[in-house]
Amino acid sequence: MNTHARQTLPATAIPDGCLPWSTEDTRRWTRALPPGWIPVPRVGLRVLKLVLAVGVLAALGLTTDGLPPYLAAWAGLQLVWLQLRPELVRVSAPLLALVTVVLRPAPVIPVLAGALVLNGACLAVAALRLRARERQREAALAASGGVSALPPGADLPLGRGRFLSGLGITLIAAGVPLAATAGVWDDAEGRRAAMVAGCFVAGLGATALLSGVLGRRRAVALRAAPAPVLRVLMRETRHGDAKVYAADDIGGLRPLFTVGVTPLDATPAQNLNATPAEPHAPTHNTPHPQNPAPAPAPAPTTDPMTDAMAEAVADVLTDVVTDVADLGPVSDRDDNRPGPLREAVLYGAPYDGAEVVLVGAPSEPGGAPVAQRSTGPVRPLSEGAVRRRLEREKRTSARTAAEDELHLGLVETASRAKPVPVRRWRAGAVDRLAGLLMVVWAVPLCWDTFVDGDTGLWKRILVLLFGLFGAFRLPVKLCWRLTADRTGLWLNGLRGTTHIPWDDVRSVRRESLELKLRWGGDGAWTVSAPRWAWFQRVRGLTHPYDALAAEVTAMRTDPALRPTGDSEERDRGRPLWPLAVPLVLAWLTAVLAGWTGFPGR
């Protein structure tokens, strides 16, 4: 394997005869991808939000046109399946078209025409993706030269899908009662919305169950017999995904696919030196009669249906948790930069939706090779996707470099300041502006919901929850206070004041419109305010969040710059819940008055 990679894989971890997946061989694989206008999603938070939003909007929108609620939810789910599980579309699209023709919902002509066009398009796109999978698999098998080996960890229990089993059951258990009790709503809009929502949620649960079966079957098949092997390069992202490159792409210029990975449950050293089967029939899974493969791992004792949820959805949820609870250090920006390239052996023929195992070079010099199994389907990257990703990374790198340069300059300026007994920061003009914009945007929405219009119950509940969130968030936005003394930072909040020792402070940075403070133990605090970069450049102004972040960073890195005195309790700010309670009561009073009828309504 190419020795110019950042981290090399020991020869003992490479199966005998394993061929490198060269750039020339990968061209055949990439040419087998679906046409560029067919999106192949990387399962993640943004894709999840987009797909689910499109499905929900389609379902609710079709309901208003007279379709039965379950049929509208079915149409919305099909858009989800088209992206995440195209195998289902081969059955669902013709069946949905047939049911629509039989029911003939009004208005008949537009609905029938729309159903035929939509289902025909979905069926064609799904067929193209599924045919592309076969071509990708054939190209990968040809590149392996018929060499195969038993994947590491084949004798370990296959504990995939337990979490998603509970998720699927929970979704079905929540969706079915919601649809069954739709009649309790007073207005017709509420009843139809409840029915659509219930059917949609139950459909998502059934999707998780069915895709779990497919994911588990592929994982079991990969472990049961020697699999094709290829030498590749890989690097991991901050979301726990692995990007796989050709073995000679030492610059990491063209990622071939991404896949969510997790380390195997036990050290696979006993399997890393497995002797590959000799080249054999095109199936590449039949061991040579004179070199029989090891016996397949015993089947797990758990129920396949219960234990085999959608690993595709597992990857989604992993990304969701990582994106929402991203508590990595911001100041160093290490999490936003790609990891080092590592040599690896790929077990299994990669294609859209495949299961694979990767044995990569050790992350530390002298360490043991790292074996990882896929936690979700392989997602190929088209030329257009790679080009757009590179352009986006260039823009992000340029913006990050400019912000880092600004931050370092401000830190250097702050380092020349003399220590003071106590340093205080508090909400200022930009925070008051943010609070004003929040109120200005919310008041018309609330007035229209509770006073002017005949709004459905669902929208009223959503606006009620939004108002409660604003009532708790507004005091934090307008009255936050950060105090620094010789012992650390003091931050006031809704429940009280938090003390953060200097040794626990991890980072303070302004990211986009947000000021983010992070400390040990996964602690984090965020506040946001408007920012106009062009106006600041023209006027030579510094955003208050940038100045605060620079001062705290200088104090964190150089103890000589930290305050020399102890702050008093009155300097640290008070709990903010006494300010939130009146706002909550006022909001609930206004909602109740709007619900029962304002004078002149």
C-alpha cells in the first residue's frame, strides 16, 4: 500500500493477496453511480430534517385537497422512502397509484393525474438507484480480483438495532393511538391533521422496522462467509462517519463514499491475519473446496425482528445527537477539520446501501489496527456532490481563517491589558436589539393566531409552546451576566449562578451570530445577537461577542492576565427565573383571553 499516507497499516493486518483499489479501478465504480440529478443522501441531521419536512408538508398539503388522511400520509412517506429506502418504492409506488385510482378522491382528474405522475417519477428514480447498486457491486468485485477474507469480529455477537427497535415500536405506539383518537378534536381541521400525523408517525415506525430487517440481513451475510477485500485510504469526520478514498489518492481529493462506523465490541486481533480464500467464482463468497472457510458465527439469540432496526435511521440519530449536542472545543477548530488519512482494508463490496467492515491503521503510532463495522448504509458521493463539497469546504476554510485571524488579533490586544480585580460583562445593545426583534416577530404571529383568525387547535398549541419558550429565553437574552475573578468565571442563568474554574474553561468563541462558552463536563452556554460583518469592516467596529471571547481566551491561556480579586455575590448576577415567571403568567393570561375571546373580537 502507498507509504505516503499519514498513517500506515501493518502488513500483518492486510490479508494475503489483497489488492489496492486504485483510482483507475474506482473510475468504473463511480461511472456506475446513478445520474447526477438523482440525489443520494448522506444520512445526517440536515438530510433528515429536509426529508421529513418535505414528507410532512406533502402529507398536510394533500389533506387539504380532499384526499383521505391515510392516503395523504402515504404519499408523504413515499418521498421519505425515495431518499432513505428506495427498495420500498418499487412496491409502494404502484400500490399507491392503484389505490388512488380505485378510491378516485375529488377532484378526480387532478388527483389521478398527480398520482400517476408522482408515482411514475418515484418508481423511475428508485429503479435507477437500484440498478446502479448492482453495477457498483460488480465493479467492486472486479477490482478485488476474486480475493476474499473473513471479516474481523465474525465471532462476536451482532448487537445491531436494539435502540432502533425501541424507536420503531415507540413511533408505532405513538402514531396508532393518535390516528385512532382523531375524533376527539372539535374542529374538522384538527381531526384531519391528527389522522395524518398519526398515520405518518406510524409509517415512520414501520419504515424503521422494515429497514432494520434489511440492514441486519446484509450485516449477517457479510459476517457469515469470506467477503471481498480491497486496500483503501480512509479518514473519519467529527460525526463518526468514515470517508473512503482510492488507495493511491494520497491527497484525499476524491472521496468515494461515506459510511457511519463504530469500533467492534472486542479487539479483532485474532481475525486480522485471516488467510483469504483463493480466487474463485464470480460470486466471491464461495470458499475454495481445498481451503474451506471458517464456520460462520452462530446466530444471535435475540429476536431478529426485535433486534434489527434500521441502521440507516441509527446513523441519522447518531448525527442528530452529535449535531445538537456538539460540545467539542471551538477555539481550536480541530473538530471542523478532516482527520488524517489512514490506510485501511475494506471488507465487503461497497454500493449504495451496503454494509462493510473497515480495518484501519492505528490512530497512534505503535498502536493496534482499529476494526470498525458500519452503523448505517454506504452512501456514494457523485462527482457533483464532491465538487459542491469541495467548494463549500473552501468557503468554510476561508471564512474560518479570517475569523481565526480576527480572533488571534483581538487576543493579542487583550494580552496587553493589565489585570483588574474583577472583570464583568453583561448584555448590551446588540442583545436588546435581538430581544426586540424576537418580540416584533412574535407579536403579529400570536395576534393572528389567537385574535384575528379562525386558527386550528394544532397551530394554537404550537404558538403556545413557542410563547413559553420565548418567556423563558427573553430574560436570559436581556439580562445575562458573566463575571471573571481569580477563581474562574461566574455565569448567571435561570436557576442560579454557575461557577466555572479556570482549569475547566475549554473555549469561548463567537460563531456566526452566537457566543458559545464551553467548559469541562460537557457544560455549554449560548446566547445570540445580530451581527453585520460588512458594517463592522467599513466602520472599524468590533462585535461585543468577539471582544468578550478574546478577553476570556487571553485569561484562560495566560494566568498572569486573570483578575486578582474575589467577586462578591452581587457582582455575579442573580437567578433569572424571577424575571421569567411574570412573563410566563402574562403569556398564559393573554393566550387564555385570546382563546375565550378578546373584547371586540
